[in-house]
Amino acid sequence: MIFTATVAGVLAGAIVLFLSHVAPLFGAGNFVKDLDNPHIFGRKVTHREMHLLGILTHLLVSAWFGGIYGWLVVVGIFSGYGLFLILGWSVILTLFVGGVILPLDGHGLFGVREDAWFPVDLFLANIGWAILFWWILNLWRIVIPS
């Protein structure tokens, strides 16, 4: 189930990523700004390279949190794949992304350097991730019973 949860995390992350890219086309109005002078490990990179690194980071974090959730179920710390348990897990995901990943990416704590509403967007996006993760896991368990 660890592999299944990891794949479900990536799939949920990819869907949220797709929705975040098409949302501005339907009224959200603005994309997250790229840094003026993007650098990775001291090397100057283009905005496109930085954007692709952000996509990769998002998918890796989604995979990591999906896999860790699956591992926590396997070792018995979490009791299963219930929606409310996964929603609680998404709060931890939100705290990690907002407190560690976004500041490292230059967006500030919980993305406040980009927009005052960014923490709300982050929380809602991770709630969406949790619902998709729960749905994909349960769909997978129906299609391929263990």
C-alpha cells in the first residue's frame, strides 16, 4: 500500500497542479509571480527553469506525503484511509509546504510575499489534494482489491 499511496499522492498532486494552472483563465486573475532573479544553488536560471523546478517540487512533495501516509497506515499509526483522517493529514501537508517549501522558494512564509490570500489558497488546494488522494486510494482499492 505504500507504493499505491505514493502513486495516489502524485496523481492527486498532478490534478491540483493542472487546476492551479487553468484557474487564472477562468477568473482567478493572476498567476504566482516568479522571482525577479531566480537562482538555484547559486546558479542563475531562467523563469521557465524555476517554474519547472516548482512543478517537480510539488509532485515530489505530493508523492512523499502520499507515501508517508501509506507507511503510517501499514505500521498501524493511522487506522486506515478515511476521509477525515486524510483531511487531517492535509493540514500537516499545508504546514510543511507553507512553513518550509514556500519560504525556500522565495514566496515567504505561507506565500504571503505573493498575496495576502495565498495561505487560504494553499489550505484550499491541500484540502483538494486530500479529497483527490482519498478518492484515488479508494478507487484503487475497489479496482484492485488487496
